[in-house]
Amino acid sequence: MKIPRNINYKKLIKSLDKYGFKITRRTGSHIRLTAEIEGKVYHLTIPAHNPIKIGTLNSILDELSKILKIQKIELIKILFN
């Protein structure tokens, strides 16, 4: 499955809410999300762009798949379908 090319930051943030990620701060055009998963605190920085560039989105998904311990393909299906 391909990474969607037209994801904006609002849709991504709303999708990440499923995993407990909440907005903790906003600095300029970047939004910091924080979640506590299995007793550890994780941070993700999302650029407030519409759409998010494919390379940036790929990096965010790579990091998120490591945090959640699921394959990136499965994560894409869950978040964007």
C-alpha cells in the first residue's frame, strides 16, 4: 500500500488521537504531539502544512511504527482507511 499523497496536518493529528497523542505545544508551523504508551512518553513533531510532503510523512510513519511496534503498512491501513 502506498503512502497517501494528500494528507494534511489536521487529518494526521486527528488520526493519531486514536493512539493517545495530544497536542502539547505549537511553535510557528510545527505542532508537538505527546503520548504515554506502555509507561514511556513519546513525542512527535508534525509540520502544519497542507499537504504534508511525502518524505516528511514517511519519516513520521517510520517513527510511529517503531513506537507502536507495528509494521508501517498496517499503520497506513489503520490511519488512512
